[in-house]
Amino acid sequence: MSLVVGICAARHERVYRWSLGVSGLLYTIPTLAFLALLIPVVGLGRTNAIICMVAFSLMIMIRNVATGIREVPARRRRGGEGHGDERAARSCAGSSCRSRCRSSSPGCGSRPSP
């Protein structure tokens, strides 16, 4: 959930501000109070604890994902565009992207067999 919101927040400043505001509000609620507020809604049990853990991790994850995407140098983004990568391919990183790129393209990560 935070990955999707973080990607959207990296592209849209308004979403970034709102998502950090809402998740920051949830982050400031003390844990025991948050658990007590959720008891009438979901009862006692694992679900209650999982909702609390997810809510407390949202702000950190959204901020880190958005910052990571925004900090990619413009030169690298332009390189991906010139390479012919689609927008979705430029958004991901690592081996999952390398498997999609053409083996004949320079800098694709494929190595010639010895």
C-alpha cells in the first residue's frame, strides 16, 4: 500500500503533501490509544495489531519511496527515455528491469558468453 502511494506521491506534489499529512497524523497517535480505538471496529486479536503496524510504517515508507524516486538524477531519467524505455520500466530498478530490456542494447546488463 505504501509503495503505490509513495510512487504516486513522487509524481504529484499534492498527493505527497496529503499522504504525509495523513500518515503523520496516524504516526503521532500513541500505540496503546490506537489499539484501544480499533477494538470496537475490529476487536482484539492479530488484525488489530497488524492495522497498527501498517499505520505506523506508512509515513516512513511513503517518504522514503517518494524521496528515492525523486532523487534519481535527471541524466539517468533522460538516458532511460533515449534508450526507449517505457515509463513503467524507468520506474523500477534492478534485475526485473534488466530482464525486460533488449539483449542487443548497450548497457542492458547482459554479458557475452565466454
